[in-house]
Amino acid sequence: EVQLVESGGGLVQPGRSLKLSCAASGFTFSNYYMAWVRQAPKKGLEWVATISTSGSRTYYPDSVKGRFTISRDNAKSSLYLQMNSLKSEDTATYYCARQQVYYGSLYYFDYWGQGVMVTVSS
Amino acid sequence: IQLTQSPSLLSASVGDRVTLSCKGSQNINNYLAWYQQKLGEAPKLLIYNTNSLQTGIPSRFSGSGSGTDYTLTISSLQPEDVATYFCYQYNNGLTFGSGTKLEIK
């Protein structure tokens, strides 16, 4: 059974940093692209970052590019999201997700974790 | 690509055939998925590539569409289908619709 368990969320002041982690199990982690998707309170979903199987390629939307960094440790079956210069609009539940890819194109997310809450407030 | 879902709120009776709509601002080329999110839970993949049913999803769920217009259909609404449904496109960028909240009448 695929399991994704996020950790590291909490309350952080604007401008500060936070690092999220995701522990994966139930599949061969190193064979899959992985991603982070967030959901602001009572809002829709927003893709935040994707990383290739080896970690050599990363992808971000403009809203977080330059502030967030996705990384992975295949030996530990773990995914990370380093979030710097946090803003109030980054307040959301952050989900770790497994992403399907075909011929280098990013496709859909087929498994999701339960999410971790990040609140950016003074 | 912007995705517009309609209606934003839908009330239907158990056993009804329910249709949810998702319209793109540009051609999506069938690179569309649907997710179900129950209250307090993570999203669950229902449909990918417009009409492919994810493993383990009941056959009462189906997807269709082409170009800019796509539909999720529940053939016979069940009480456990109460949720918010999001469409998601991966043809040009990665974007989600704003969701349709489905309630039981």
C-alpha cells in the first residue's frame, strides 16, 4: 500500500523559513517523480513543486520559484520542501504527492499524503 | 490554462445521475483528471486522461470530453459521494479548477 506521510509544518513568521518532509513507503520511491501541492484554507489546489527521479530536474510555478526548493533522498525514501522568505499567502495545507510522467511531461498526481498545515503569521 | 468548474455547488438525491463540468480557457487535449476530496481528507484520483478510471474507483464514475469542455458523471449518486470535486489539467502548465461541492438533497 502506498503511504505518504508529511511532517514539519507549523506556525512561522513572515520572512522566515520552514522545511517540510515526506516519508514514502509501499512503492519504489526512486522510480517516481514526486511533488508538493498546497491548498489554502477553504480554497482550491495549487501545484507547488516537482522533482525528477534522480533529483536532477526540478519544476516550480512562478508563485514560489526562487523561494521554495524541492529535494529528495532516495536512500531514505524521503521528499523535502525548503520554504524561504515565507509570506502570509503561503499559508496552506501542503500535500506530498506521487506524480506520473510520460516522455518527460508532467502528468497527474496518483497518490497523496494526508497533508501538513503551514501557517505564516506574525 | 484556467479551469472553470460549474456549478460551484450541486445538490442531488441518492440515485440521481450527476454531471459536473470543467471548462478550460484553452484546448486541454484530453490531458485532464478529476479528483474527489472529502472533508478533512486528501484528494483522491478518480479519472485521468479524460476517461481512464483509476484503480479501485467504482464504475459509477466516468469522464468524458474533448477540446476545452470536460465532464465527470456519477451514474447513480451514493451518500459516500458527498465531497468536493476538482478537475486538473496537465496539457499546458499544471492547474486545478476551483471545485464543485456535491451535497445530498
